[in-house]
Amino acid sequence: MGTVVSFDVRGGEPGAVRSALEEAVAGLHRVDEVFSTYREGSQLSRLARGELTVAECDPEVAEVLALGSEAERLSDGWFSTRYAGRLDPTGIVKGWAVERAARRLVASGAGGVSVNGGGDVQMYGAPGPHRPWRVGVADPLRPGGLAAVVTAAGAAELAVATSGTAERGAHVVDPRTGRSAVTDLVAVTVVTPRLTWADCWATAAFAMGSREGLAWLESLPDTEALLITAGDEVRCTGGLAALLG
């Protein structure tokens, strides 16, 4: 998927955890093979060219496309699984795949799991007694600095995803125009239980801009966010402060 995925797994029976980790890594490679938009022979590429139907693809393809349709509906079209008129669910695949990999490890009996996919993180449990998972949010305007630190204290599951221009430049597309989103934001970080949605919501809110994006994020259940504008203005949802520390 063009990024690095790292695992931090605590507790559980070593053999079971090791087996689950191998399955999780193999699963991520399989996702890359199936959903790649760069490989001509991937199922997604063949589906986009009309050489396959959804029913002829792996079941995960239908699952991801259904999730993408739900994200498009909930975001009023600001999230889309199409790019330049072509099927491209890239914006949802990474978060979904990382979340799925983390769930495999939880099912193996691990007491604490944190999986980081290119800076987007899915967490379950805790790394130890009275030690919650913590995720630093990079400051897009001050390289090497942190804008905030999110804590998963008291949460059985929590995900953190960021969309912005600091690492990859102007890569977020406005689905209405098909061109790079014109926005006053440089970064949106979303905190919610599932990385599948955190990833989608960060992308959609970034395209919306700070005013509309913040209002929309406030309307979503179990969702908090940190938005940073190009003018170095920080805007947060009402409940974010409870997740910082």
C-alpha cells in the first residue's frame, strides 16, 4: 500500500500471537495485491476495466465497496471511492486493512495491540497495567514537533488518523471537481473507535475546509477531531480535550 506498517503487541500466549501476527502481515500483503490501483492484474484494476464483476472478486472487495458507499452517504459525497471517473477506494482501504490486522491479533488473545499504518493507528486494550496507549499528533507547521498527544486511557478500542499536506503534499481531491481540494486546512486528525472511519472522516473533513469540516465532525457520534489551518489556527471538537494527555 506504499507505506510501512508496524505492530506493537503485548501479552497473550506467544505461539498464538506469533501465528496471528504472521496471518496479519500476510493479510496486508494480500490486500495490496487485490486493491492495488497500480498493478494492472489486481482484482481492483480488472474490476475497474470491466473484466471482473464484484461477485467474481474476493469477498473483501464487496465489503470495502459497501463501506465506501456508506462513507460517501454519511459525508454527503465529500468522501468518494472514485477518482477521475475511475473506481479507486484507496481512501478507505488502508484504514480498513490496518484495523482488520489489529483485530486478528486481539482475537489471538493479546492484551494490548497497536498497529500503525503510515501514521494512522488502531489501538486495542493497553500496553500494561495503568499504562494506556498514547499517540503523538505531528505538528504540520513545525517539523519534528507535536500538535497534541492522544491517550487511549479508559478506551477498549481507539483509532487516530490524520489527513493533510505535510507528508504527501496536496493529494486530497475534491470529489465535486476532481481536482486538489481548495481548503484552508493543513491537517485534520480524527479520533474514533475504528480506523476505517477515522481515515475516511479525516479525508472528507480536510476537503470540506475548517468551518464545514468541524461542524460535520461534531455531528458524528463517538468522533473527536483536531483541525489545523494554514494560518496556524487550531480548532477542536468539543470532546477532544478528554482524549488528550
